[in-house]
Amino acid sequence: MSIGLEHYLILSAILFSIGLYGVLAKRNAIVILMSIEIMLNAVNITMVAFSRYIVPSLLTGQVFAIFIMVVAAAEAAVGLAIIIAIYRSRETIESIKFDLMKW
Amino acid sequence: MGLDIAFWILAVVGIATALMVVLLRNVFRAALSLVLCLLTVAGIYVTLSADFLAAVQVLIYVGGIAVLIILAIMLTREVQQGSPSNKLRVPAFIISILFLGVVGFALLNTPWQVSTALPLEPTTSALAVKLFGKGGFILAVEIAASLLLAAILGAIVLVREK
């Protein structure tokens, strides 16, 4: 059986679930950010697969994927900067110890 | 036929490396397997005949974000402690499996209107027309530029020594 739209969608669903597990179950804040990157990549695969198989001549899904990449780059830069700033003041990057905004 | 084999290899390697990212205890090794995972996603783009996106994926993710993450790991010196799971490990696993089941069920039971037309190749000039041409996404491109500027400034302000 040849590769179709469903194969790509299932692949991206599996990658998204792995990222979801990482975000929910990990303590290290950098690993959480890495899992978020995996989830964003899974969404990108979905966008490009829809663009390839549903509207092959329009490329709208690929344009959306480019914008998702821009937002992901901005998110990674700001997120890692926040983690480094917290590490400076708290000497830890465990997400359960980030309680600066708790009262 | 060659496309099928390439897809299966890329899918297996991508899922295995993504699992390594969330399961390995050494944070640095997890980051290295994240790099491999991002590279296989670029390969997936190639099998979907999205050549420009594959190049952008390698440039931005493997070249930029991966280096950023590895630098952050080295700056925070928590490699020895590893990345243990928290108390929510079993509920998180159950939620992920449930999510995968629901999404997979919905995906397999939807009648997609798959087009039989051949994909555009190469995509670079068509993407440029789509982004910058008449009736395109030029406003979104401008907003993305200002978002990137704000993100750069924010990152600089956050990491600067007081």
C-alpha cells in the first residue's frame, strides 16, 4: 500500500503525543521546551501534508508552516532567556520550583 | 516506491528519536536526539515535495534552535542531575495515549477529499508569490518581522547582567 495522507497525519499525531507526554511529565524546563518544539514540528508536518494532498497547487499550508517556524523561533529564544534568568536567581531549572508568582 | 521506503525509515527514526528526547535521563543526549528528530522532519518535508521548507527546517531548527538549546543546557549546568519525571508520569502517559487514540480515530474515520493533481515543484518561487504577491500574506510577513524584533529585544533584556 502506497503512502497517503493518513500516514503523515498518524505520524504527526504520534509525534504530538510524545511531545505532550514530555511537557506534562518532565521536570527539567529545557526538556519541556524541547518537547514543545517536537509538538510544533508535528503540527508543521500536518500542515504540509494537507497542503500536499488536499490542495497541491495552492501551497497555503506551507505558508502557514513558515509562520509557525517564525513563532517557534521567537518562543524558543524568549523561553530559554527566561529559563537562564530564573537559573541565575534560583540556581535551579526544575519546573516545580518555579514559584516566583505564587503567594 | 522509493518514496515509501524513505517515508517508513524517516518515520521510524523520527518517532524513536522523539521518544529518546522524552525518555533519556541525560539532558545533553536528549538535545542531540532532538537534532536528529528535527533532521528527519526535514526529510519528511522532502517526501512531501516541500523543498524550500526542508531547507528552512535545516537552517532554522538544526542550525539555530538546536544550538540555542544546547547553549542553554551548558549555561545551566544541570546535565548531571538529568531530567527525572515528576509525580504526574502515569497520568501524563494515560492522557497522551488517550489523545493519540481519539485523534487517530478521528483521522481514520474522516473522508478526506484527496486531490489527484501532482504537487508543485520547485516551490520556492510559488511560495514567494504567495507571501509577497497581490492578495498574499504580506501583512502577516510584516507582523512576523516585528514579532521577531520584539523577541530578540526581550531575550537580550532578560539575559543581560544587572
